[in-house]
Amino acid sequence: MGQLNPNTPMAISQCRSCGSSDLSPVIDLGLQPLANNLLAPGDLQKIEPRFPLAVHVCTSCWLMQITHTVPPVNLFSDYVYFSSFSEHMLRHSREASLRYIQDKNLGKDSFVIEIASNDGYLLKNFVQAGVPCLGFEPAANIAEVARRSGVETHCEFFGEETARALASERGKADLILGNNVFAHAPRINDFIFGLNSLLKHDGWIVLEFPYGMDMIDHVEFDTIYHEHVFYFTLTPLLRAFARHGLDIFHVERLPIHGGSLRLFACHQGSEPIGDSVRNLHELEESRGVNSKGYYRVFSQCAEKVKNDLCQFIAEQTQNGKNIAAYGASAKGSTLLNYLGGAAKKVGFIADRSTYKHGKLSPGIHAPILPAEALVEQRPDFAILLVWNFADEVIAQQQEFREKGGQFVIPLPELRVL
């Protein structure tokens, strides 16, 4: 188990966006299993494929991207992440939806499309407001959940071909949303062209994704997994959108997921370019986003996080302490598999999602148990793998802490709470 699959895609030789062959290494996390490929106990006799997980930056357009592409059909056709299990995500999406309805004056004659609409957690707000909407969701199991909740959902991948077909069949959209999907689309030019094809002349595109500068600055290397092909800063996206006839006219930095960027785009010339775009672009230039030196320290900082956590686990287990984890997330898979043998000391992973219970985590094969297991089994420490939802989890797990349990925040520096 754990050998490189002979069908592993070859490493890219050119930037997926601009086509340049000038690629510079950022970080190498070794061979990793697919982060959301949870195993059933009976799967342990099967080969669990691992793929290279490394990030390079294009020194022509400064787009960070992984070096190997796993076909999206292997990643998203059957999926285990359901957005509705996070109360924070539900609040975040509702606030955003109500804002877009007001700002864009959306009503019964409007049309909203969300790409990677998951279980309908966001679009249900438009349904409730009487705004016609449609979701694109490639995972059949999740698309069915969305339909049962009243959200019309197409089960297919988004790109130029599907966008043109939908525009012909249903008309173009006033608003196209994409939360945490843009970084997942390896054919970035096809994706952006699809956005252009499906957008009304005065429509808006709003995309949210983890922000690459926050990832570097806060040592969030666990944000890297095979589903995330890209790690975006604004600098390369200005060029990529312009290449397809679109302007980025407004951006907002958000704290969610350890630091995200909300990007607003439109057809060229239909909206004035706001100061937020100029200001962030200038900030990135001043920080050196368009220079190799900015990326060099990231790998060293990640190695320190790894060493500190491995040492903590070794010391505590030698002292007879029990260690568990909370959050069977994709980022947790990257972190634990990066630790290597030390991760085998994690007795179990607690998680709220009923879809994950009874399964085993990728690579290290820790059993995934209900969230109540922290109180029931009372480990001394729980590594908080979903540190991006720390406040929410800690509030839910007060009893665990009252009984002496402590949470371990692994990065950017190890903290025990």
C-alpha cells in the first residue's frame, strides 16, 4: 500500500494559464493520497494510490499551481464534503446571498448560477427569495441532496462547452457564483471562457477562494492537496481574466478558511475598476509576489511546523498521553500524511459529518468517529485539523475541554488551548 500509481499523470512542463515553461519550485509535500478519498475498513487490502504533491510558481505570470493533475472525475464524481455541516459556512453564505440580491437588485426575472453548488447550502437562499437559480455540481451524491432540498442542480462539470449549451437553452446569467471551486479547475482558460460565455452583458461574476498570499504568510501548507490545482494571488488573475474579455473590478479579503479572496468580475468596460483592485495589486508587488524570493521561505516554514508537531506527539505519547484529532478534512489529510510515521499515533479523528463516520482517513487510516467521541473517549489532546473553524469547534466542544481535554492548533506555530 502507498506505492505510486503507474497511471500517475506526468508533471506539467508549462504554466496552465499563460503557457510559459518558466516554473520555479515552491514546496514539495511528497507522495500523498487523495485527500477526500476516505476508505471503508474493507478497502485496506486494496492499493491506495498516492500522487506527487508539489507546487511550482510560474515566473512569467506568477500563478502558483501543483505539478501533477489528477483527473477531476476521480476527485469529484462521488464526494464526501457537505457544506451544510458547518454552521459558519451557512452563515457566511446566507449573508453573501442577501447582499448580492440587494446589490444586484435580483428578482423573479433574474437568473443566478452557482458552479460547484454542493448540497445547495448557498442557492437555497435564492430559492427562498424567489430568485431563479441553478447549480452545477459534478458529484452525483451531493447533487441529489441539493435537489431534495429544492435546488435545481445540473450534475456535470463546468467549462466552455457546458456554459455555451446552458446559455443557449436557458439564457445568460445576471450573477455567476463560485465558492471554493475556481482553484479546482485545471483548465483555467476553459473555465474563464465559460464564465464569459454564460454572463449577461451587465452581469457579475463573484468567486471566492483561498488567498495565496495568506497561504504563504501564515504557512498554510495544508491548504495544498490534489483538488486545489491553483493557489491564487490577484497578480496572475488580472492577466488571465483580461485575456478572456473580463475585468476584475473589485476584490475583498475575507478571514474565512484562513484567508480568502472574494473577486468580482464583469465584461470589460461594464463596471469601473475600483480602488480595491489597484490597492491589492500594489500590495502584492510591494510584498514581492512577482519575485522568486517571496516563495523560498515557505517550504522551510512548513518543515518547522512538521518538526514541532512531530516532537510534540513523540513527547506526549512517551509520557502516556493519548492523542486524537478533530476534523476529517482534506487539509487534515495533507497535514497528517506530511507528518509521516508520527501521525500513526493519532488514535482517531472526530467529525460532525455523518457521511464520514465509520470510514478511515486517507493514508494513515485513522478511524473517523462522531464528534461526541472526544467526550466519550477523552483523549488528552485533539489536534485541530480544521483550525480555520477553530472558534466554532471549540464552542461545540466545551465539555471536552471542561473534562481536561486540550486542543492543539498546529500552524503557523504550535499552540495548545
